[in-house]
Amino acid sequence: MSVSSARTVLAWLASRGGSANPIHVAVRDDVVRGAFASCDLPRGSVVCIVPDDCVLSAEASKAYGVLKGYRMTEDDDRGDRIEQEALVMAILGELLAGPKSKWSAYLASLPEDVHTLNAWGQRERELLQGTAALEDYRQGETLEEGTSLPHRTAETYLSSGMRDVANDVARHVTRLDIPEHKLRHLYERCVSLVSAFSFTLGKGHHVMVPVWDMLNHVTGQKNVRLRHDAKRRCLEMVTTRHVSEGEELINSYGDDLTPSEIVRRYGYFDTGACDPKTGVHPNAEARIDARRVVHLMRAAMMRHVGAGGAARGGKLRFGATGMQVFARKRGYLAVREREKCWRRRILHLARSGMLPVDVEDAVDSRGKRAMRIRHPLAVYGHYVVRADGSPSAALVETVRVLTMPEHEFFGGSAMPSLTEARRVASALAHVCTVAASKLARDAVATPPITDETASTHVAIAFALRESERACLLACRRKCVRYFSSL
């Protein structure tokens, strides 16, 4: 949205009974458009009023009749996903209506290019390889309905039945048959607009609110809140603290959103919230593939030295810079026995809920039902390392169990000891080192920078990768310091 088009929206809002007098639109950092206070605003000041009839929803749009026929309206028992799809179709219909739409001035101000992941090119998305943003994007259909919207691209457009709805909306609004490729492109743009600019009101009612979507999000720096005045039938934006003249008005899309989720949903990196010294976002987190953790621990236990010595009472010790296993006696167990020992550890973690494992029902030798894992590495899911370098409890427990000597594992849980603390700390340091290296190696060659959009995507991908890598390196430093202090 350009500054001139934003000013047009403010004038349009005023002509329809709304107001946003204390707001002016400007550009900061030569890139980001934002809303700023035109004067000092005490706490509790109303800075924007949007009448209810200016809010774009499925029920107020020209596509309402078609959506009613498909049971996609508020009167129907619809889930969050259908709510979002209904708003996508409502925007599609209003865009096709052009100047005849009540929201034509508002829709004309919305950007043609939205940086949500479904608008990125394939080569640009590959720059996010190994990050949580790309993982969630690819698994969008299996996520919670409220977070899967940016994943819906051409493939889901064809498979989810939305193509028929879009065609009917287009015929209803324009009385014409829109070419398939144009309609699909318009649908994808509407998906990006809903993902980046829509709001949720009441009990999951998705709408587009003019002017509100001009406000940017910076984690932890929110200075306005949104409320609905039922008597005046309008939406109001109210300051939560004193805002000085010229200060940017900051909204919150969710204080617990991670940088990966912000990139996936809204298509930008939240640099304003990053620590000025370390450059790390306060909500940053890195994911470590559970299969990678299991593979590393299994290699340390079985391949590097062999489980035979450990099974006979040998000690497993991990160096600060790598993993080495020292046993009293060298040798290898038979393949069957090694697999049996490892499966018991994995099954123990699965039963305790620490490790998601692909299991199947089986019958033991006594005829009782039992759990059985399909393969020693048949695990999935991930562990989390937070911005301060703190690993999740599940990751710590998994490493502890998988590096435990056989005599301790089968002999019952012993009291925590100094040796165990050193072993777990050094193993975690190694896991984080390998994960950080993998994240760096996953970066493919930078695609040709042919325009400003591609350059923006490359910068976002680089910032996100470095943020997640910083979490892993912080965890490694913390583990090494702890290991050295023991």
C-alpha cells in the first residue's frame, strides 16, 4: 500500500462516517509503510473509528448469495477454514465488481504483491530449507485450520472444491465466464490478502477492516488495542499508553508469534523486536528434527564404538567437541540384540510422550497386546530450542535416555549424577552443532536477483535462517559452558 493510496482510504473512511484524524501515513526506514500519531495521544484515546458497514465480510459482500448456496455463510455451522475461504471468495467478488464495489477505494489500496509464502517463487522458498516456516508451509493441510491459510495455492484450489465456488461467484458478479488462469491467479492473491490483512472478530469471524490493516506488528511494542462499540455500531482503535507525536502506532498480531510464523503468515521478518546487541528475536526458536537426534545418539551408541562394551557395564562419555564412547571391552552385539536394546529405549520414550514414534499393535510372547515400533528410526516430529538457548524438556530427556549406559537403563533410573550431567550437556552441544551446520548447508544458491521483490524475499529468508541458527548456537554455548564448569 503506497502512502497516496492510504490517504485515499482515510478520505473514503471519513466520507462514510468514520474517522482517523490523529493518524497520518508515512514510510519509515525507506521501506516499511506505517501509521503514525499526528499529535500527542493520552492513554485511552480513540484514534480510529470504522463503522460496521465499512467492514468487508462474507455476509456483506456481493458474493453472499453464492456463498449461502454453498453453506459458507455465518448462518451455517462452518469451521474456521470455511470462514477464511468465505472471506477469500467475498474479496474475489468485490475485486471483480471493480468500481461498482462499495469497497473499491479500499481494495485498490491493497498491494498487488503480498509476501506470504504462497506468493514466493520455488527457488525463493528453497532458501528457507530447514526452517520452521517452510516446514509448516509444506504441512499446511495437517496444521490447525486457523494457521493453514497461506498454504492454499493452485493445488488446494483445485482439490478443495474452491474452483467451482470461484466460478459461480465470478458469474454472479460479472455475468461472464472468467478464464481459468486469471481466476486462479486472482484467487491466490485473495488468499494472500486474507492471510496478511484480515482480522478475527468475536468467535472466529474473519473480516477485512480498512485502516486497521495499515498498522504494523512489532513483538512486545503494542500501543493500541481494538474494540467494538455495540451501541454506536463501530470498531474503535484505542491507545493503551501515552503515544507521542510522530510515534508509530503498533498493533499486535499475537505476542507469542515466532519469527517463522510471522514469515509464513504475513511475509516479513520482525526486525523491530530483535535485540540490538545479539540481533535475536525474543520469540525466536529453532526446531531440531527428532529423527536427526535419534540418528546421532544411535550412531554414538552403536556405530562409533559398539553397544557391546556399554551393555557389559562400560561408560558412555561425550567430549565437548564431539561424541566419543569409551567402553571397558570392545566388541559388537549381534544385530538382533542391538536392535532390541535400541527399540526398548525408543519405546520407553514413546510411552512417556517424549518422542513421537510410528508404532503398531502387537502381541507379546505371553499373548498380551503390546506396542511395537516399526523401525528403529521410525520417529517423527521435532524438538524446540528457544531464543535464550534453552532446549525443551523433551529434548533433554530424550538425549539423557538415549545416551544412558545399558546397565543404568536396564537397572532402573539412578539418581542424577555429575557424570550424567556432563554426558547430557556435551551430547546436547553436539546435537546443536550438527543442527546449526545442517541449517547453514541447506541454504541453496541465491536465485538471480532480478527485481525488488526477489531481493526482499532473499533478505527475509537470510534473517530467518540466522535467527534460528543463533538459537542453536546459543544452546551449544550454554551446554559447553555448563560442561566446562563441572
